Amino acid sequence: MPKQSYLAGLIGSGIGPSLSPALHEREADRQGLRLVYRLIDLDPLGMPPEAVGDLVRAARDLGFDGLNITHPCKQLVLEHLDALAPQAEALGAVNTVVFEDGRAVGHNTDVTGFAASFARGLPDAPLERVVQLGAGGAGAAVAHALLTLGAGHVTVVDALPDRAAALAGALNRAFGEGRAAAAPPDRQARLLAQADGIVHATPTGMAAHPGLPLPAGLLHPGLWVAEVVYRPLETELLRTARALGCATLDGGGMAAFQAADAFRLFTGREPDAPRMLEDLTELAGAVGAPH
């Protein structure tokens, strides 16, 4: 008889407001499954991000079927896994771990999640020149997704120059020389003046990190603006961009579609991704996300 009960969780920092438990448990309920999804928050546990390896081992030993991994552990977790799916290996970042026959296998559903959301929400957006803010775990996934979608050139801007350069190098190795470059924040004005669009992939704008990730004056109506933050769904960046007449994409689609892909990995069942996006929109609004 197929398995009917699952245990999953999320490891990260400051994840109390996460909608992942509700997204996964609602989809399981619709499919007649029992799925319990636990938050494993480093902050109240008083644990550093480097403890992710111990937590993954503990979850495996306790009978978890899988884990999601979020900031700041998506790259730190790599050395603690037994195997990586090709996309996770190419990215150097993992957001989903599946326990199979005692082995911990890393996947990345952020790439497919962002690609599905972008194709749905900004289907006609020009992609010749894209500027991306942020080169962390989410940034790596988004940049891979953009180039997979056909972006001509992606410039990665990060406050840590080495991190931006490392991501740009990885992108050029994966997609061909000249497809990506790194730039410091002080070059944003020149880059954005010539760009088709901008993707924001840093924590700025989240409930715990309010504000704008760049000076508002750098935005202009010729840009489309895509966000990975989904709590709140309407960040200050999106609100500012929309007021200027920019086409915008919130982070809800990426969050819902990556969760759907993770659900498939955890359970082997096909999720109803559009329903999960409806759930996310409803849940994000119900918890008082500012609009």
C-alpha cells in the first residue's frame, strides 16, 4: 500500500512567519494524505547556521522524509549531503533535501519555482539585459532560471564582490562565456539605465528587513521588476516600481511553485501547483501583509 503519512520540515533563521507548513499541509489534506511540517528555526534554538549538518542528520535519524533549507543555510548544507541532483550541483545551493534509503540527497526547486512564476507572471518581458541584486542561495537559483528562460546577459550585483564574481563565473561555465558578469553596487545606476529588467534576490523588504534594496531614483518605467521576497507579497520595492509604471512580479509564485516541486519530491505525488499559489496568496493576505 502506498505511504499515506509524511514528516517534513524547514531549517533556517527567522522562519517563524514561513507559510511552508500551511502550503504543504493543505496540499496533503486535499490529496487525502497526512503530512506534518515542522519549523526548525536556528534563532530560538540558539544555533549557528553551521549547525545545519547536525540538524539534517538528526532529522534523518528521527524519520523525516525530507527538509526544506532556507537562508542562511542553502550553501552551508552542501558538505553534509550524500548526493546532489544535477541542478543543485550546478548551483552550489540546496533548498530541498530528500531522505532516500538512509541517504540525504540535495535538490533545488528554487530554479524551477522562479522559472514557472516568471513565465506565468511576466510572459512577454524582454530579457536581453537583466540586472540581479543578490548572489546568495536564492540569487544563484534565480540567475540560473533567468538564463534558462533565455536571458541574453545577467549582471549580478552584490555587496560582497567575491560572491558576485563566483556566481558570474559559475553562470558562464554553465551557459557559455559572456552570459554573466559581476558588478559592485556603485555601478547600479549605469546598469539600470540600460537594463530591460531587475530581479531582487536579497532579504531586504522582508518583514524583518524592511526598506528598499536600492535608491528609488534608479528605477524607471522602462524596467520590469521581479521580487523573490513574499512576506509581504507587496514589498516597498514593488510598490515603488508599480507607482512608476513598471511591470512587476511578486515573490508569491516562486514560493508556491518551489513548494509544489518540493511536495512532489517529499511524497512522490503530483501537486496542484495553481491551487498552492491560491493558498499562498490567501495566506499571505490573511496574516496582514501590508498592501
